[in-house]
Amino acid sequence: MSLVKRCRHSRTGGLPTLLVGALALATTLTGGPATAATQGTLHELAAAQGKYFGSATDNPELPDAAYAATLGSEFGQITPGNSMKWDTTEPVQGQFNFAKGDVITDFAEQHGQTVRGHTLVWHSQLPGWVGSLPSAQVEAAMTNHITEEATHYRGAVSAWDVVNEPFNEDGTFRTSPFYTAMGSDYIATALRAAHAADPDAKLYINDYNIEGLGAKSDAMYALVSELLDEGVPLDGVGMQAHLAVQYGFPYQMQANMQRFADLGLDVAVTELDVRMQLPADAAKTATQSSYYQQVTEACLAVERCVGITVWDYTDKYSWVPSTFPGQGAANLYDENLLPKPAYSAVRTALGGDDEGGEGGALKAQYRSSDSSAGDNQIKPGLQLVNTGTAAVNLLDVTVRYWFSSDNGASTYGTWCDWSPIGCSTVTHRVAAASTPKAGADHYLEVGFTGGSLAPGASTGEIQLRLSKTDWSNFDESDDYSHGSGTSYADATEIAVYAGGELVWGIEP
């Protein structure tokens, strides 16, 4: 895939329900300060599961020292975005230039990383002379190009995307100078040439929108089955996985991976990102994190899924905004090179117990939404703020607001009237305190069906109400958590728990 690839439409389907509750697990916080220590990089976590975790990169990014530091330390595999493509390596027929690709392989060698070569044969980013060749000369030019490049990188590249994007969306073969000249036989010819030039490299066919079951992945399955039957050297299938929250998650991705594995092929997720319509919000971010988690879990569940590569790890260098106007925020790190909730979701899926940073740290803020302390409803406004440097998984978080029941009914009704993260993602109930105290014999407990709170982010106001079922009056004047302030302020009389442990506030 190219950073300058033409706009493509992802899988069809209706707009998914974009709820914070869709988020995958991000992090489980335990202990008093709600912090976590580093427990390995993404690649180290993946390697412990027998996989790799990598990132695409490109030459213009590498002079960015902060970017390069994370690229070299967090990821165990890299794919050059453009510097090994035909228009770069053979701009004039017979004249090869591998300087840019050599920079990538040198970087990988210095950082103990493997390299995925991308790509030998593709319909796009071809120099003009290829399309001008008479059909009778195309096969020789293609074979020579593959031979020269694969020979140059022999030993430096562990796997090649030999043929990239051979199919249209309906599963028919895509028109290209190669298909026009040779029909679908160009694919077998290319694989044989690559194997002859670099017999130790793993050879792949790579495409997008083949992650789930469907016409395009069926066509790929039929193609690779035929190639294997004919004894063509082929080691695996690359599933690009350029996903978008608005198109839904690929249908039965794990089952689709498994059927290719059952043929004796490896499977690799080669270009993962999850874009969204901008601006980002809590619901889209939650869905994005869920997609990243599901891809990771699908790969982990299939023994022959060898690893995952994200299509560059940071929004700072993402191809998405220039290709899909109005879309972006597709990567694991933001434009400031800080990990996002999706990063936490991947870590958790890989078996990590933190985000690899200094951890999340929560505090509660409160304002009174009711000017009367003696009517028949209690109306606390609550919001949570993540003051840490890592995302916090809201699924593990509960909040307690203490009050006194006074006289009247002992049963209660509770409501969420409004929240920017959606009241459907907020749970609420009244419970009796295990050790009743003056002003605190009951508490309103608030939780979440899922979601992730990014570093520095707030849930925004959660407007809550509770009443007794007989609608008798309260006297809030002595309630432990009650305050009269009408603007949000830190509230230590409201307790926040993560993973069942108190991480903010003072219990009565």
C-alpha cells in the first residue's frame, strides 16, 4: 500500500452503533495511585505469543529523532512505505537505485528488526515506461525487476509482498500492464522469479478488503489454492486491514484467517490502521480501540498468523488525511507521538497489564445541579479526568457518591439525563453502605459499560438524578458527598475505584 494510494472504499455495510461501550479492554488499574509500570513493548508482548508487531515507515520520517526512537524501540519489524516500490527503485528501465530502501534496511539492522519488502509487482506507482512497453516485453521487464531487487535485498528482507492488490472488489482480476500482457499467470511468474532471486525470503500476495469472508477473499482463496496445487512458491497471504469505524468490522476475520492457514499458508496483517470521520470523539475512539483489539485477538487465535504491522504507528505521518479528506486519527499514537486508547487495547489483547507509560490517574470532579438541598431528588453532576499519561479503561472504573436516606421509602430510582459519552454507556444504582455513617448510609454507584479515557481527557459532564420510589424529600445538607458549588471542582468526598481498588477520594 502506498502513502499516496488512491482513495478506496472499504467494505460495505451500515453505520455501526458507535458507543463507548464498544471499546476493547484498555488497562486494568490496581493500587493506590492508579499507575502502572512498563511491562514490555508491543513487539516484546507479541513475541511472547510467537508473533511480531511492526510498523511501516518511510524515509522522510526517519530524521524525526523522537519518531525514530519509538520506531526503533517499540516495534520488531518495519515495512518501507514507498522506498522499495518500482517507481523509486527502477525509474528508468534497467537503471536501479536502492539508496532509499537501503536506509530502511540499515535502520532495521541497527535496531534488531526484520524487514518486510514492499512491493515487487503492483499496478500503482509504476514508472511511466512500464505502461508504455509492448505486451511482449512486459514479462521480461517484470522478471528482471524482481530479480534485481530481490537479489539486492537478499538477506536483509525476511518477507516480500511479491504481488500487491491483484483483485477488484468483486473478486475479478484487476487490470494492470502485467495482467494485460500475461493474464493471471503473471502472479505465478512473479513468485517464481522472487523465489529464484531470494530463496530464503517468505513470499506473499497482499491485498486490502480480504480480511473478512466475502467475494474478494474468496477470490484470493481460490487463487492461492490453485497456485499451491501447481507447486508455485508461495508462503503466505497479507491482509492489509485498512479499516474504518464507519464500515463495520470485517466479517468472521478469524475464520477467514484460519481457512488460509489450513492450506498451509502463513497469514500476516500487513497494513493495519483504523480511520474515522473527524473530529474524533469518545464513541469513535472506543470503536477504533475495539477494532484494533479484535484484529490482534484474531491473529493470536490463528497459529499461522505470524504478526501484525500497523501502517505507521502515529497520526503525525498517516496517509489517511490526504487520501480520505475529512478522515484521520487512524493510528496507535497521536500527532504528538503519545499512545492513544487503541494502543492500550492492543497491549491488553497481547497480554500486557498496562500501557507502557507512567499509567493512568483518575480524579473525580463534582458540581451540584440542584439549588435546593431539601427536595425530593438528588442531582449530582460528575465527571472523571485522566491526569496520567496513559489511557484508562472505564470498564474497570466505578464512582461512589454518598448520601443519607433520611425518612421515607428504602428503594430508589436512578437516571442519567445527559452525557457527551452517551447515557447508554453509563450504569447507575443505589446501594446501602456496608458500614452506615452519618450522612453516608447509602451511595449512588456509577459505572461504565466500556470505553477508554485518554491521557488528559475528561468524560465530560454526567448529569445524574436519584429519588426514593415514594418521592419523599431528602435532607442533603449533611450528606457526605454533597456540595453547593455550581462549577466543576475536584471532589475528594467522591470515591473512584479502578479494578476494585480506591484510586481517588476519601471514603466516609
